[in-house]
Amino acid sequence: MHLSTTLSLALAVSPLTVLARGNLDTSCKSTTDYAADFDALNSKIWLRRRQASKAKGFRVILGFSADTQEAYEAEKAALVKILTSQYTFTVYALTIGSESLYRGVDACDLFPRIVDARSTFGSIVKRVGTVDSWNKFQDGTADPIITGNCDGQPSLPGTTFLLVNAFGYWQGMDITNATATYLDDLQQAIGHIQDLAGLNTVEIMNGETGWPGNGGDNHESEKGTVAVAGTKNAETFSTGVCTMLAMGVDVFYFEAFDETHKEKSKADNGEERNEGHWGAFDEKRTPKFSLACPTFD
């Protein structure tokens, strides 16, 4: 799963949303388009790019492509120009790499890029980290990034801002078990990070989760279980988001609005899946289901 280049962020514990970058005709969104998106989210938010973010009082997380050194350097050069502009205050954090470990990048190749970004932008942005799949945090793949320890390299302060992605859908979970799977996956990943970090404070968020609505594709696991797309199932899965919020963890819901023009993504089994119907809102900015979490005294 991809993170959008820019993610919206609220500072209080609340659900957040991944915003699309393009319009139905594949043109880039304008400031006015993003402002309308933010207005729609504000009106219904349980879930939450630069000029629009500033005007509407939102802050953003900026994500780097960093699978290779060349990609990282190109992204850094572009961002240097942005972070010296009038929009600096809107940037809450930087994430270096988007599921890079999941795609096979070595943690000790990625970590120096995170360190370099901390050095380059640290006076402007206080949070610099990465985002990856929950299992790469749970199984130890990301340990060098958390601890700052790579064989043959000087020990450095570990990464203290991490986004953890978790999807019951991509594991082919039936909706009756998908929410429990999602919560358990996150708890395993967060628990491992906290055990490894010890007394060091690490800010952890659920970087992406969600479920495709009507018009989306079903997804079958290797074990034969099937995640069935549908708006009713997406609404059921959203109860897990509410549970995670109640536990004090910020959540990015994938995604804010449907993108029926979007290219298909490739699942682990090599099959293509339609990602055009994952929005909590349809393309007319109408919510598909209730976006209200229960309140707890």
C-alpha cells in the first residue's frame, strides 16, 4: 500500500485521512479543490497540501520516496525549496520511505537517509521517521531503525517517529475477523517497538488502514479466506478504528475520497486490485456511512 506524498494531520488524538492527489480527469488538484476536501472532512470528521492546509488550519506529514539513494536525494532537493517557504509551519513531520522495508530495502540502507533528513531539516521539522507495514516492525526487520544500531556503523539515536500500516483486508480476512486481526497486528508491532525503545519516547501512529466499499475487489488469502469489499463491511471495519482511537493511537484512514480513476495496485499474490473505492466519502464528498465513534465517559 502506498502513502500519499502528503498526509493530513490533526494534533489531537483523532482519526486522520489520506487525501488523493488528483481529480477525476487525472489533473492535479488545485488549492480550491483541497480546500473543498478539507471542508467536507471538517463537516463529518471522525477520521482528518500546503496552501489549502494553511488556510483551513491543518498540518501535514510529508513523505519521501527513499528506496534508493538517488530517489532520496531528488526528493530532498525538492523539499529544501518547500521548507524555506511560507508554508513551513504546516509540516508536522517527515517520513523517509513508504513501506520501503516491505519492498525489500535493507533497514541499514534506509536508516542513514533518515539520519540525513534529521540533519538537513531538524531545525524546521522536529519529527523525522518512516512508515512501513506492521509485520516489518513486529518481526525485527525495522530494529536498526528503532535502535540506531547497524553492524559496522557508529551507533546513532534511533528513530522516534513511526507510522505503522495495518490492513485486515490485505491479509484476506473475513470481516468477522478483520477488526480483531487489525487490532492484534498493531498491538504486536507497537509492543515490539516500545520494548526495543525502552525509556526512549517513540511517537507511533497507525499510518494506514481501511476497507474497500461497493465497487471494490475482494481479496483472497493463501489460506483461502476472503476479504469481501462492500460499504457495509467498511462500516463494520471502522469500529476497529474507533477502538484504536479509544486506546490513544492516532489513525490514518485510507482514504478520504473514492478515486475511481486510480490505477490498480498489485497484491502480494501478484493479482491486481482496484483501489478506486476505498474512500470514507464518495467522489462527490458525501460520506458513505456514519463517521461517528462512540463516546466514552
